[in-house]
Amino acid sequence: MNAPATKAHGANRTQTEDLLERRASVFTRGMSAGQPVFAAKAKNSEIWDVEGRRFIDFGGGIAVLNTGHRHPTVMKRVQEQLERYTHTCLMVTPYEPAVQVAEKLIEIAPISGPKKVMLVTTGAEAVENAIKIARAHTGRSDVVVFNGAFHGRTLLAMAMTGKVVPYKTKFGPFPGGVWRVPYPIEHKGISVEDTFESLKWLFKTDVDPKNVAAIVIEPVQGEGGFYIASPEFLKRLRALCDEHGILLVADEIQTGFGRTGKWFAMEHSGVEPDLITTAKSLAGGFPLAGIVGKADIMDAPEPGGLGGTYAGNPVACAAALGVFEAFEAEDLLDKSAKQGELILKRLKAIKRKKTGRPIGDIRGLGGMTAFELVTSHGGNEPDPAAAKALAAECLERGLMILTCGVYGETVRLLAPLTIQPKVLKEGLDILEAALLGTK
């Protein structure tokens, strides 16, 4: 258990309570706070709040911190860059760190042949620009996406996102030309065959495939619940795209940068997409995103048609170079795979005890792991209230976890790949105690 919060502004008030009140008075309620904790400092896999309480971080800033908080290599690169320049605008006065990041992305992207890159600031920007590029290349307008997808909060990306509450509530109407089919989830009764049957009917009843510029898929859904697209499914999807001249776009914003034990999750299937979007852990906590894809596709827009004032910020690019360096020096891809194996083994052992909060499906690809909370042992009925309560209890015990899923019943575990073994074990011990209701 964490130490009690310290008092501020009088004996009956903590510093956190004061900050919560101040926050509520200045921030729109649309920007909700998932946890009543204000960070004061952080290092690797641990956060200390303004009261001095320590937390183990299994959320990683929503998969942004694969290299942990303030990785020394990342920080060294950032500090060196801060002494040179912080902004010139990449489209006005370019700089080498951005070129180096693009070269590294081209080197690791699982796409054959010549490739090119675009750098932006956020994942939603990457998605929207990928659609612009796909439209420019194909001369087509429409996009096919999947139920449960999360592609961002900007208007087109929000239209592509497959979860209403809270992301779409009150924000319509949305851009047209976005079509949706089920994501295959075997334990929910949705097979690969079901998805392709839906695609067949979609192309017969709603949109001519000749008008579809791209099919966009998360190889492992993020906000949707960490559901994993099988190699069989991705291979059939690639064949369908080839048949109709549609681009296959892999949204790897959450899966990318080693989260699944490969640089990109598509590598597990051997399927090559035409474009890949990436962000989150690309720059170890600094805002940077990008698109990497086949050169002829990437070059379809006219000069000046793509860009952004802060796109490829030099400080963020320096951080990304530090991330690449850390991955290679510390063999973090291998650590991701081993972390996932350890966590899945532990979760399955907890589930077998059949006590405490009932656990449903357990899944993972490398260090991208999750489990569902259900209403009864052996059942499959989602229990979002239990997931929310578990997150709150874990926080009380000193562990930060995140929920996700269309119903909110899924707990996702995103510990930094750099986490010390003893801290990982400590965090899993806390999680088990909270699940089983023990001390």
C-alpha cells in the first residue's frame, strides 16, 4: 500500500485534492482524467506523485513508453539537441535528425522495395495523412475499417474509429465514405469467414470496391481490446486488396516499436502492407508520428500537399534516435517477447485458481498483453464495472493499469520493456492480490 497523501492548504486537504479542484476549474470536462494522481517525477517503470507515493507503471502513457520514463539514452540525445535548436519547421529549414529517423524507419519497415516517409506529430495526423496519400495514389475516395478500431480523435480518424462512447458522442455528423465490417474475434463468435462474408456483402450492397482507396487495420487492436489479427486473416485481406487494387494500411500506432516483440506487429504474419502508420513509442515520450510506405505511393501527393508546422520536430527526432539506440543496445525486441510470455503464464495461473474476480479470455502478442473480466468463472459475459474497480484497487495498492475494449471489460498491460524483473514481479503480485482479493 502507498503512504497516505500529505496534507496541504489546511489539515483536511491534500495537495492532490487541491490540484484536482484546480484542474476541474480550468480544463474542459471532455478531457477526463483516468486517475486521481498528479505526477511529480518518473524513472523507467515507476512514477512518484506530488504526495510522494510510488506507483509501478503498467500503462506506459498508453503504450508510449516502451523504453520507460526518461531512458538515459533518449534523454542524452534530447539534451544534446536542445543545445543546438528546437524548431525551424521541417518544410522550411530541414535538419539531419529528421533524415536519420526516416532512414531508420525505412530500414526496419516490413515492406519490400523502395520506401519513403512522412513525419508528423500525432497518431491521428498519421492516419489522416495516410488516407490522403492513399486517395492521391488511387484516385479513389472511400475507406474500409473494422468494428472496435481506434484511429484517432480528429474528424476523419474519429469517423474511422469503431467505438461510440466516449469518442463519437455529440460530435457528428462524420465524414462519409467510411465503411465498417466486423473484426474477427473467435471467442466472441466472429470468425475470419464471418468478416470476409461481411466484406463481400459490403462490396455488393454499399460500396463498389473500385471506389475504395484503402482498408485500414490494426494488426492488434488497441483501444478495441487487444484482439489479434491472425496470419490467415491478414493474408486473405492482402489478397483481397490486391484483387481490387485497394491499399492495405497497417495502423501500428500502438503495436509499433517493439510492443509485440517485433518492430511492427505485421512482421508476425509475413504480410506486407502498402503503408504503415506509427507514433506513440517512436520517440519515447516526445510527440512524433509518421507514415512509411512504398515510394511510388508516398510520392503521389503534389509538393506542398503534405506537412505540418511541428511535423518531425527536431527534439522529438533526437528522442526517436535514442529509442532506436536503446532498442538495439538492450535487445528490447527479445525482452518484449519474454515479457509477454511471463505475463501470460502468470495470468493463466491466476485464472486457474477460479477465485476472486472472474477472468475471461487472456491474450497477447509479445509484450502487448490483456485479459477480460467477466461476470462468472468460465463465462464470457463482459463485466466493465469489475475492470474499472480492479483498476481503482490496483491504484490504491500502488499499480497503474489501463482498461480498454468496446465494453470496457479488458485490462491491458503495457509495462515498459525496460522494466526491472523485480519491479515487474512486484507489479504482477499486486495485480494478483487485487484480482484474488488478498493482502
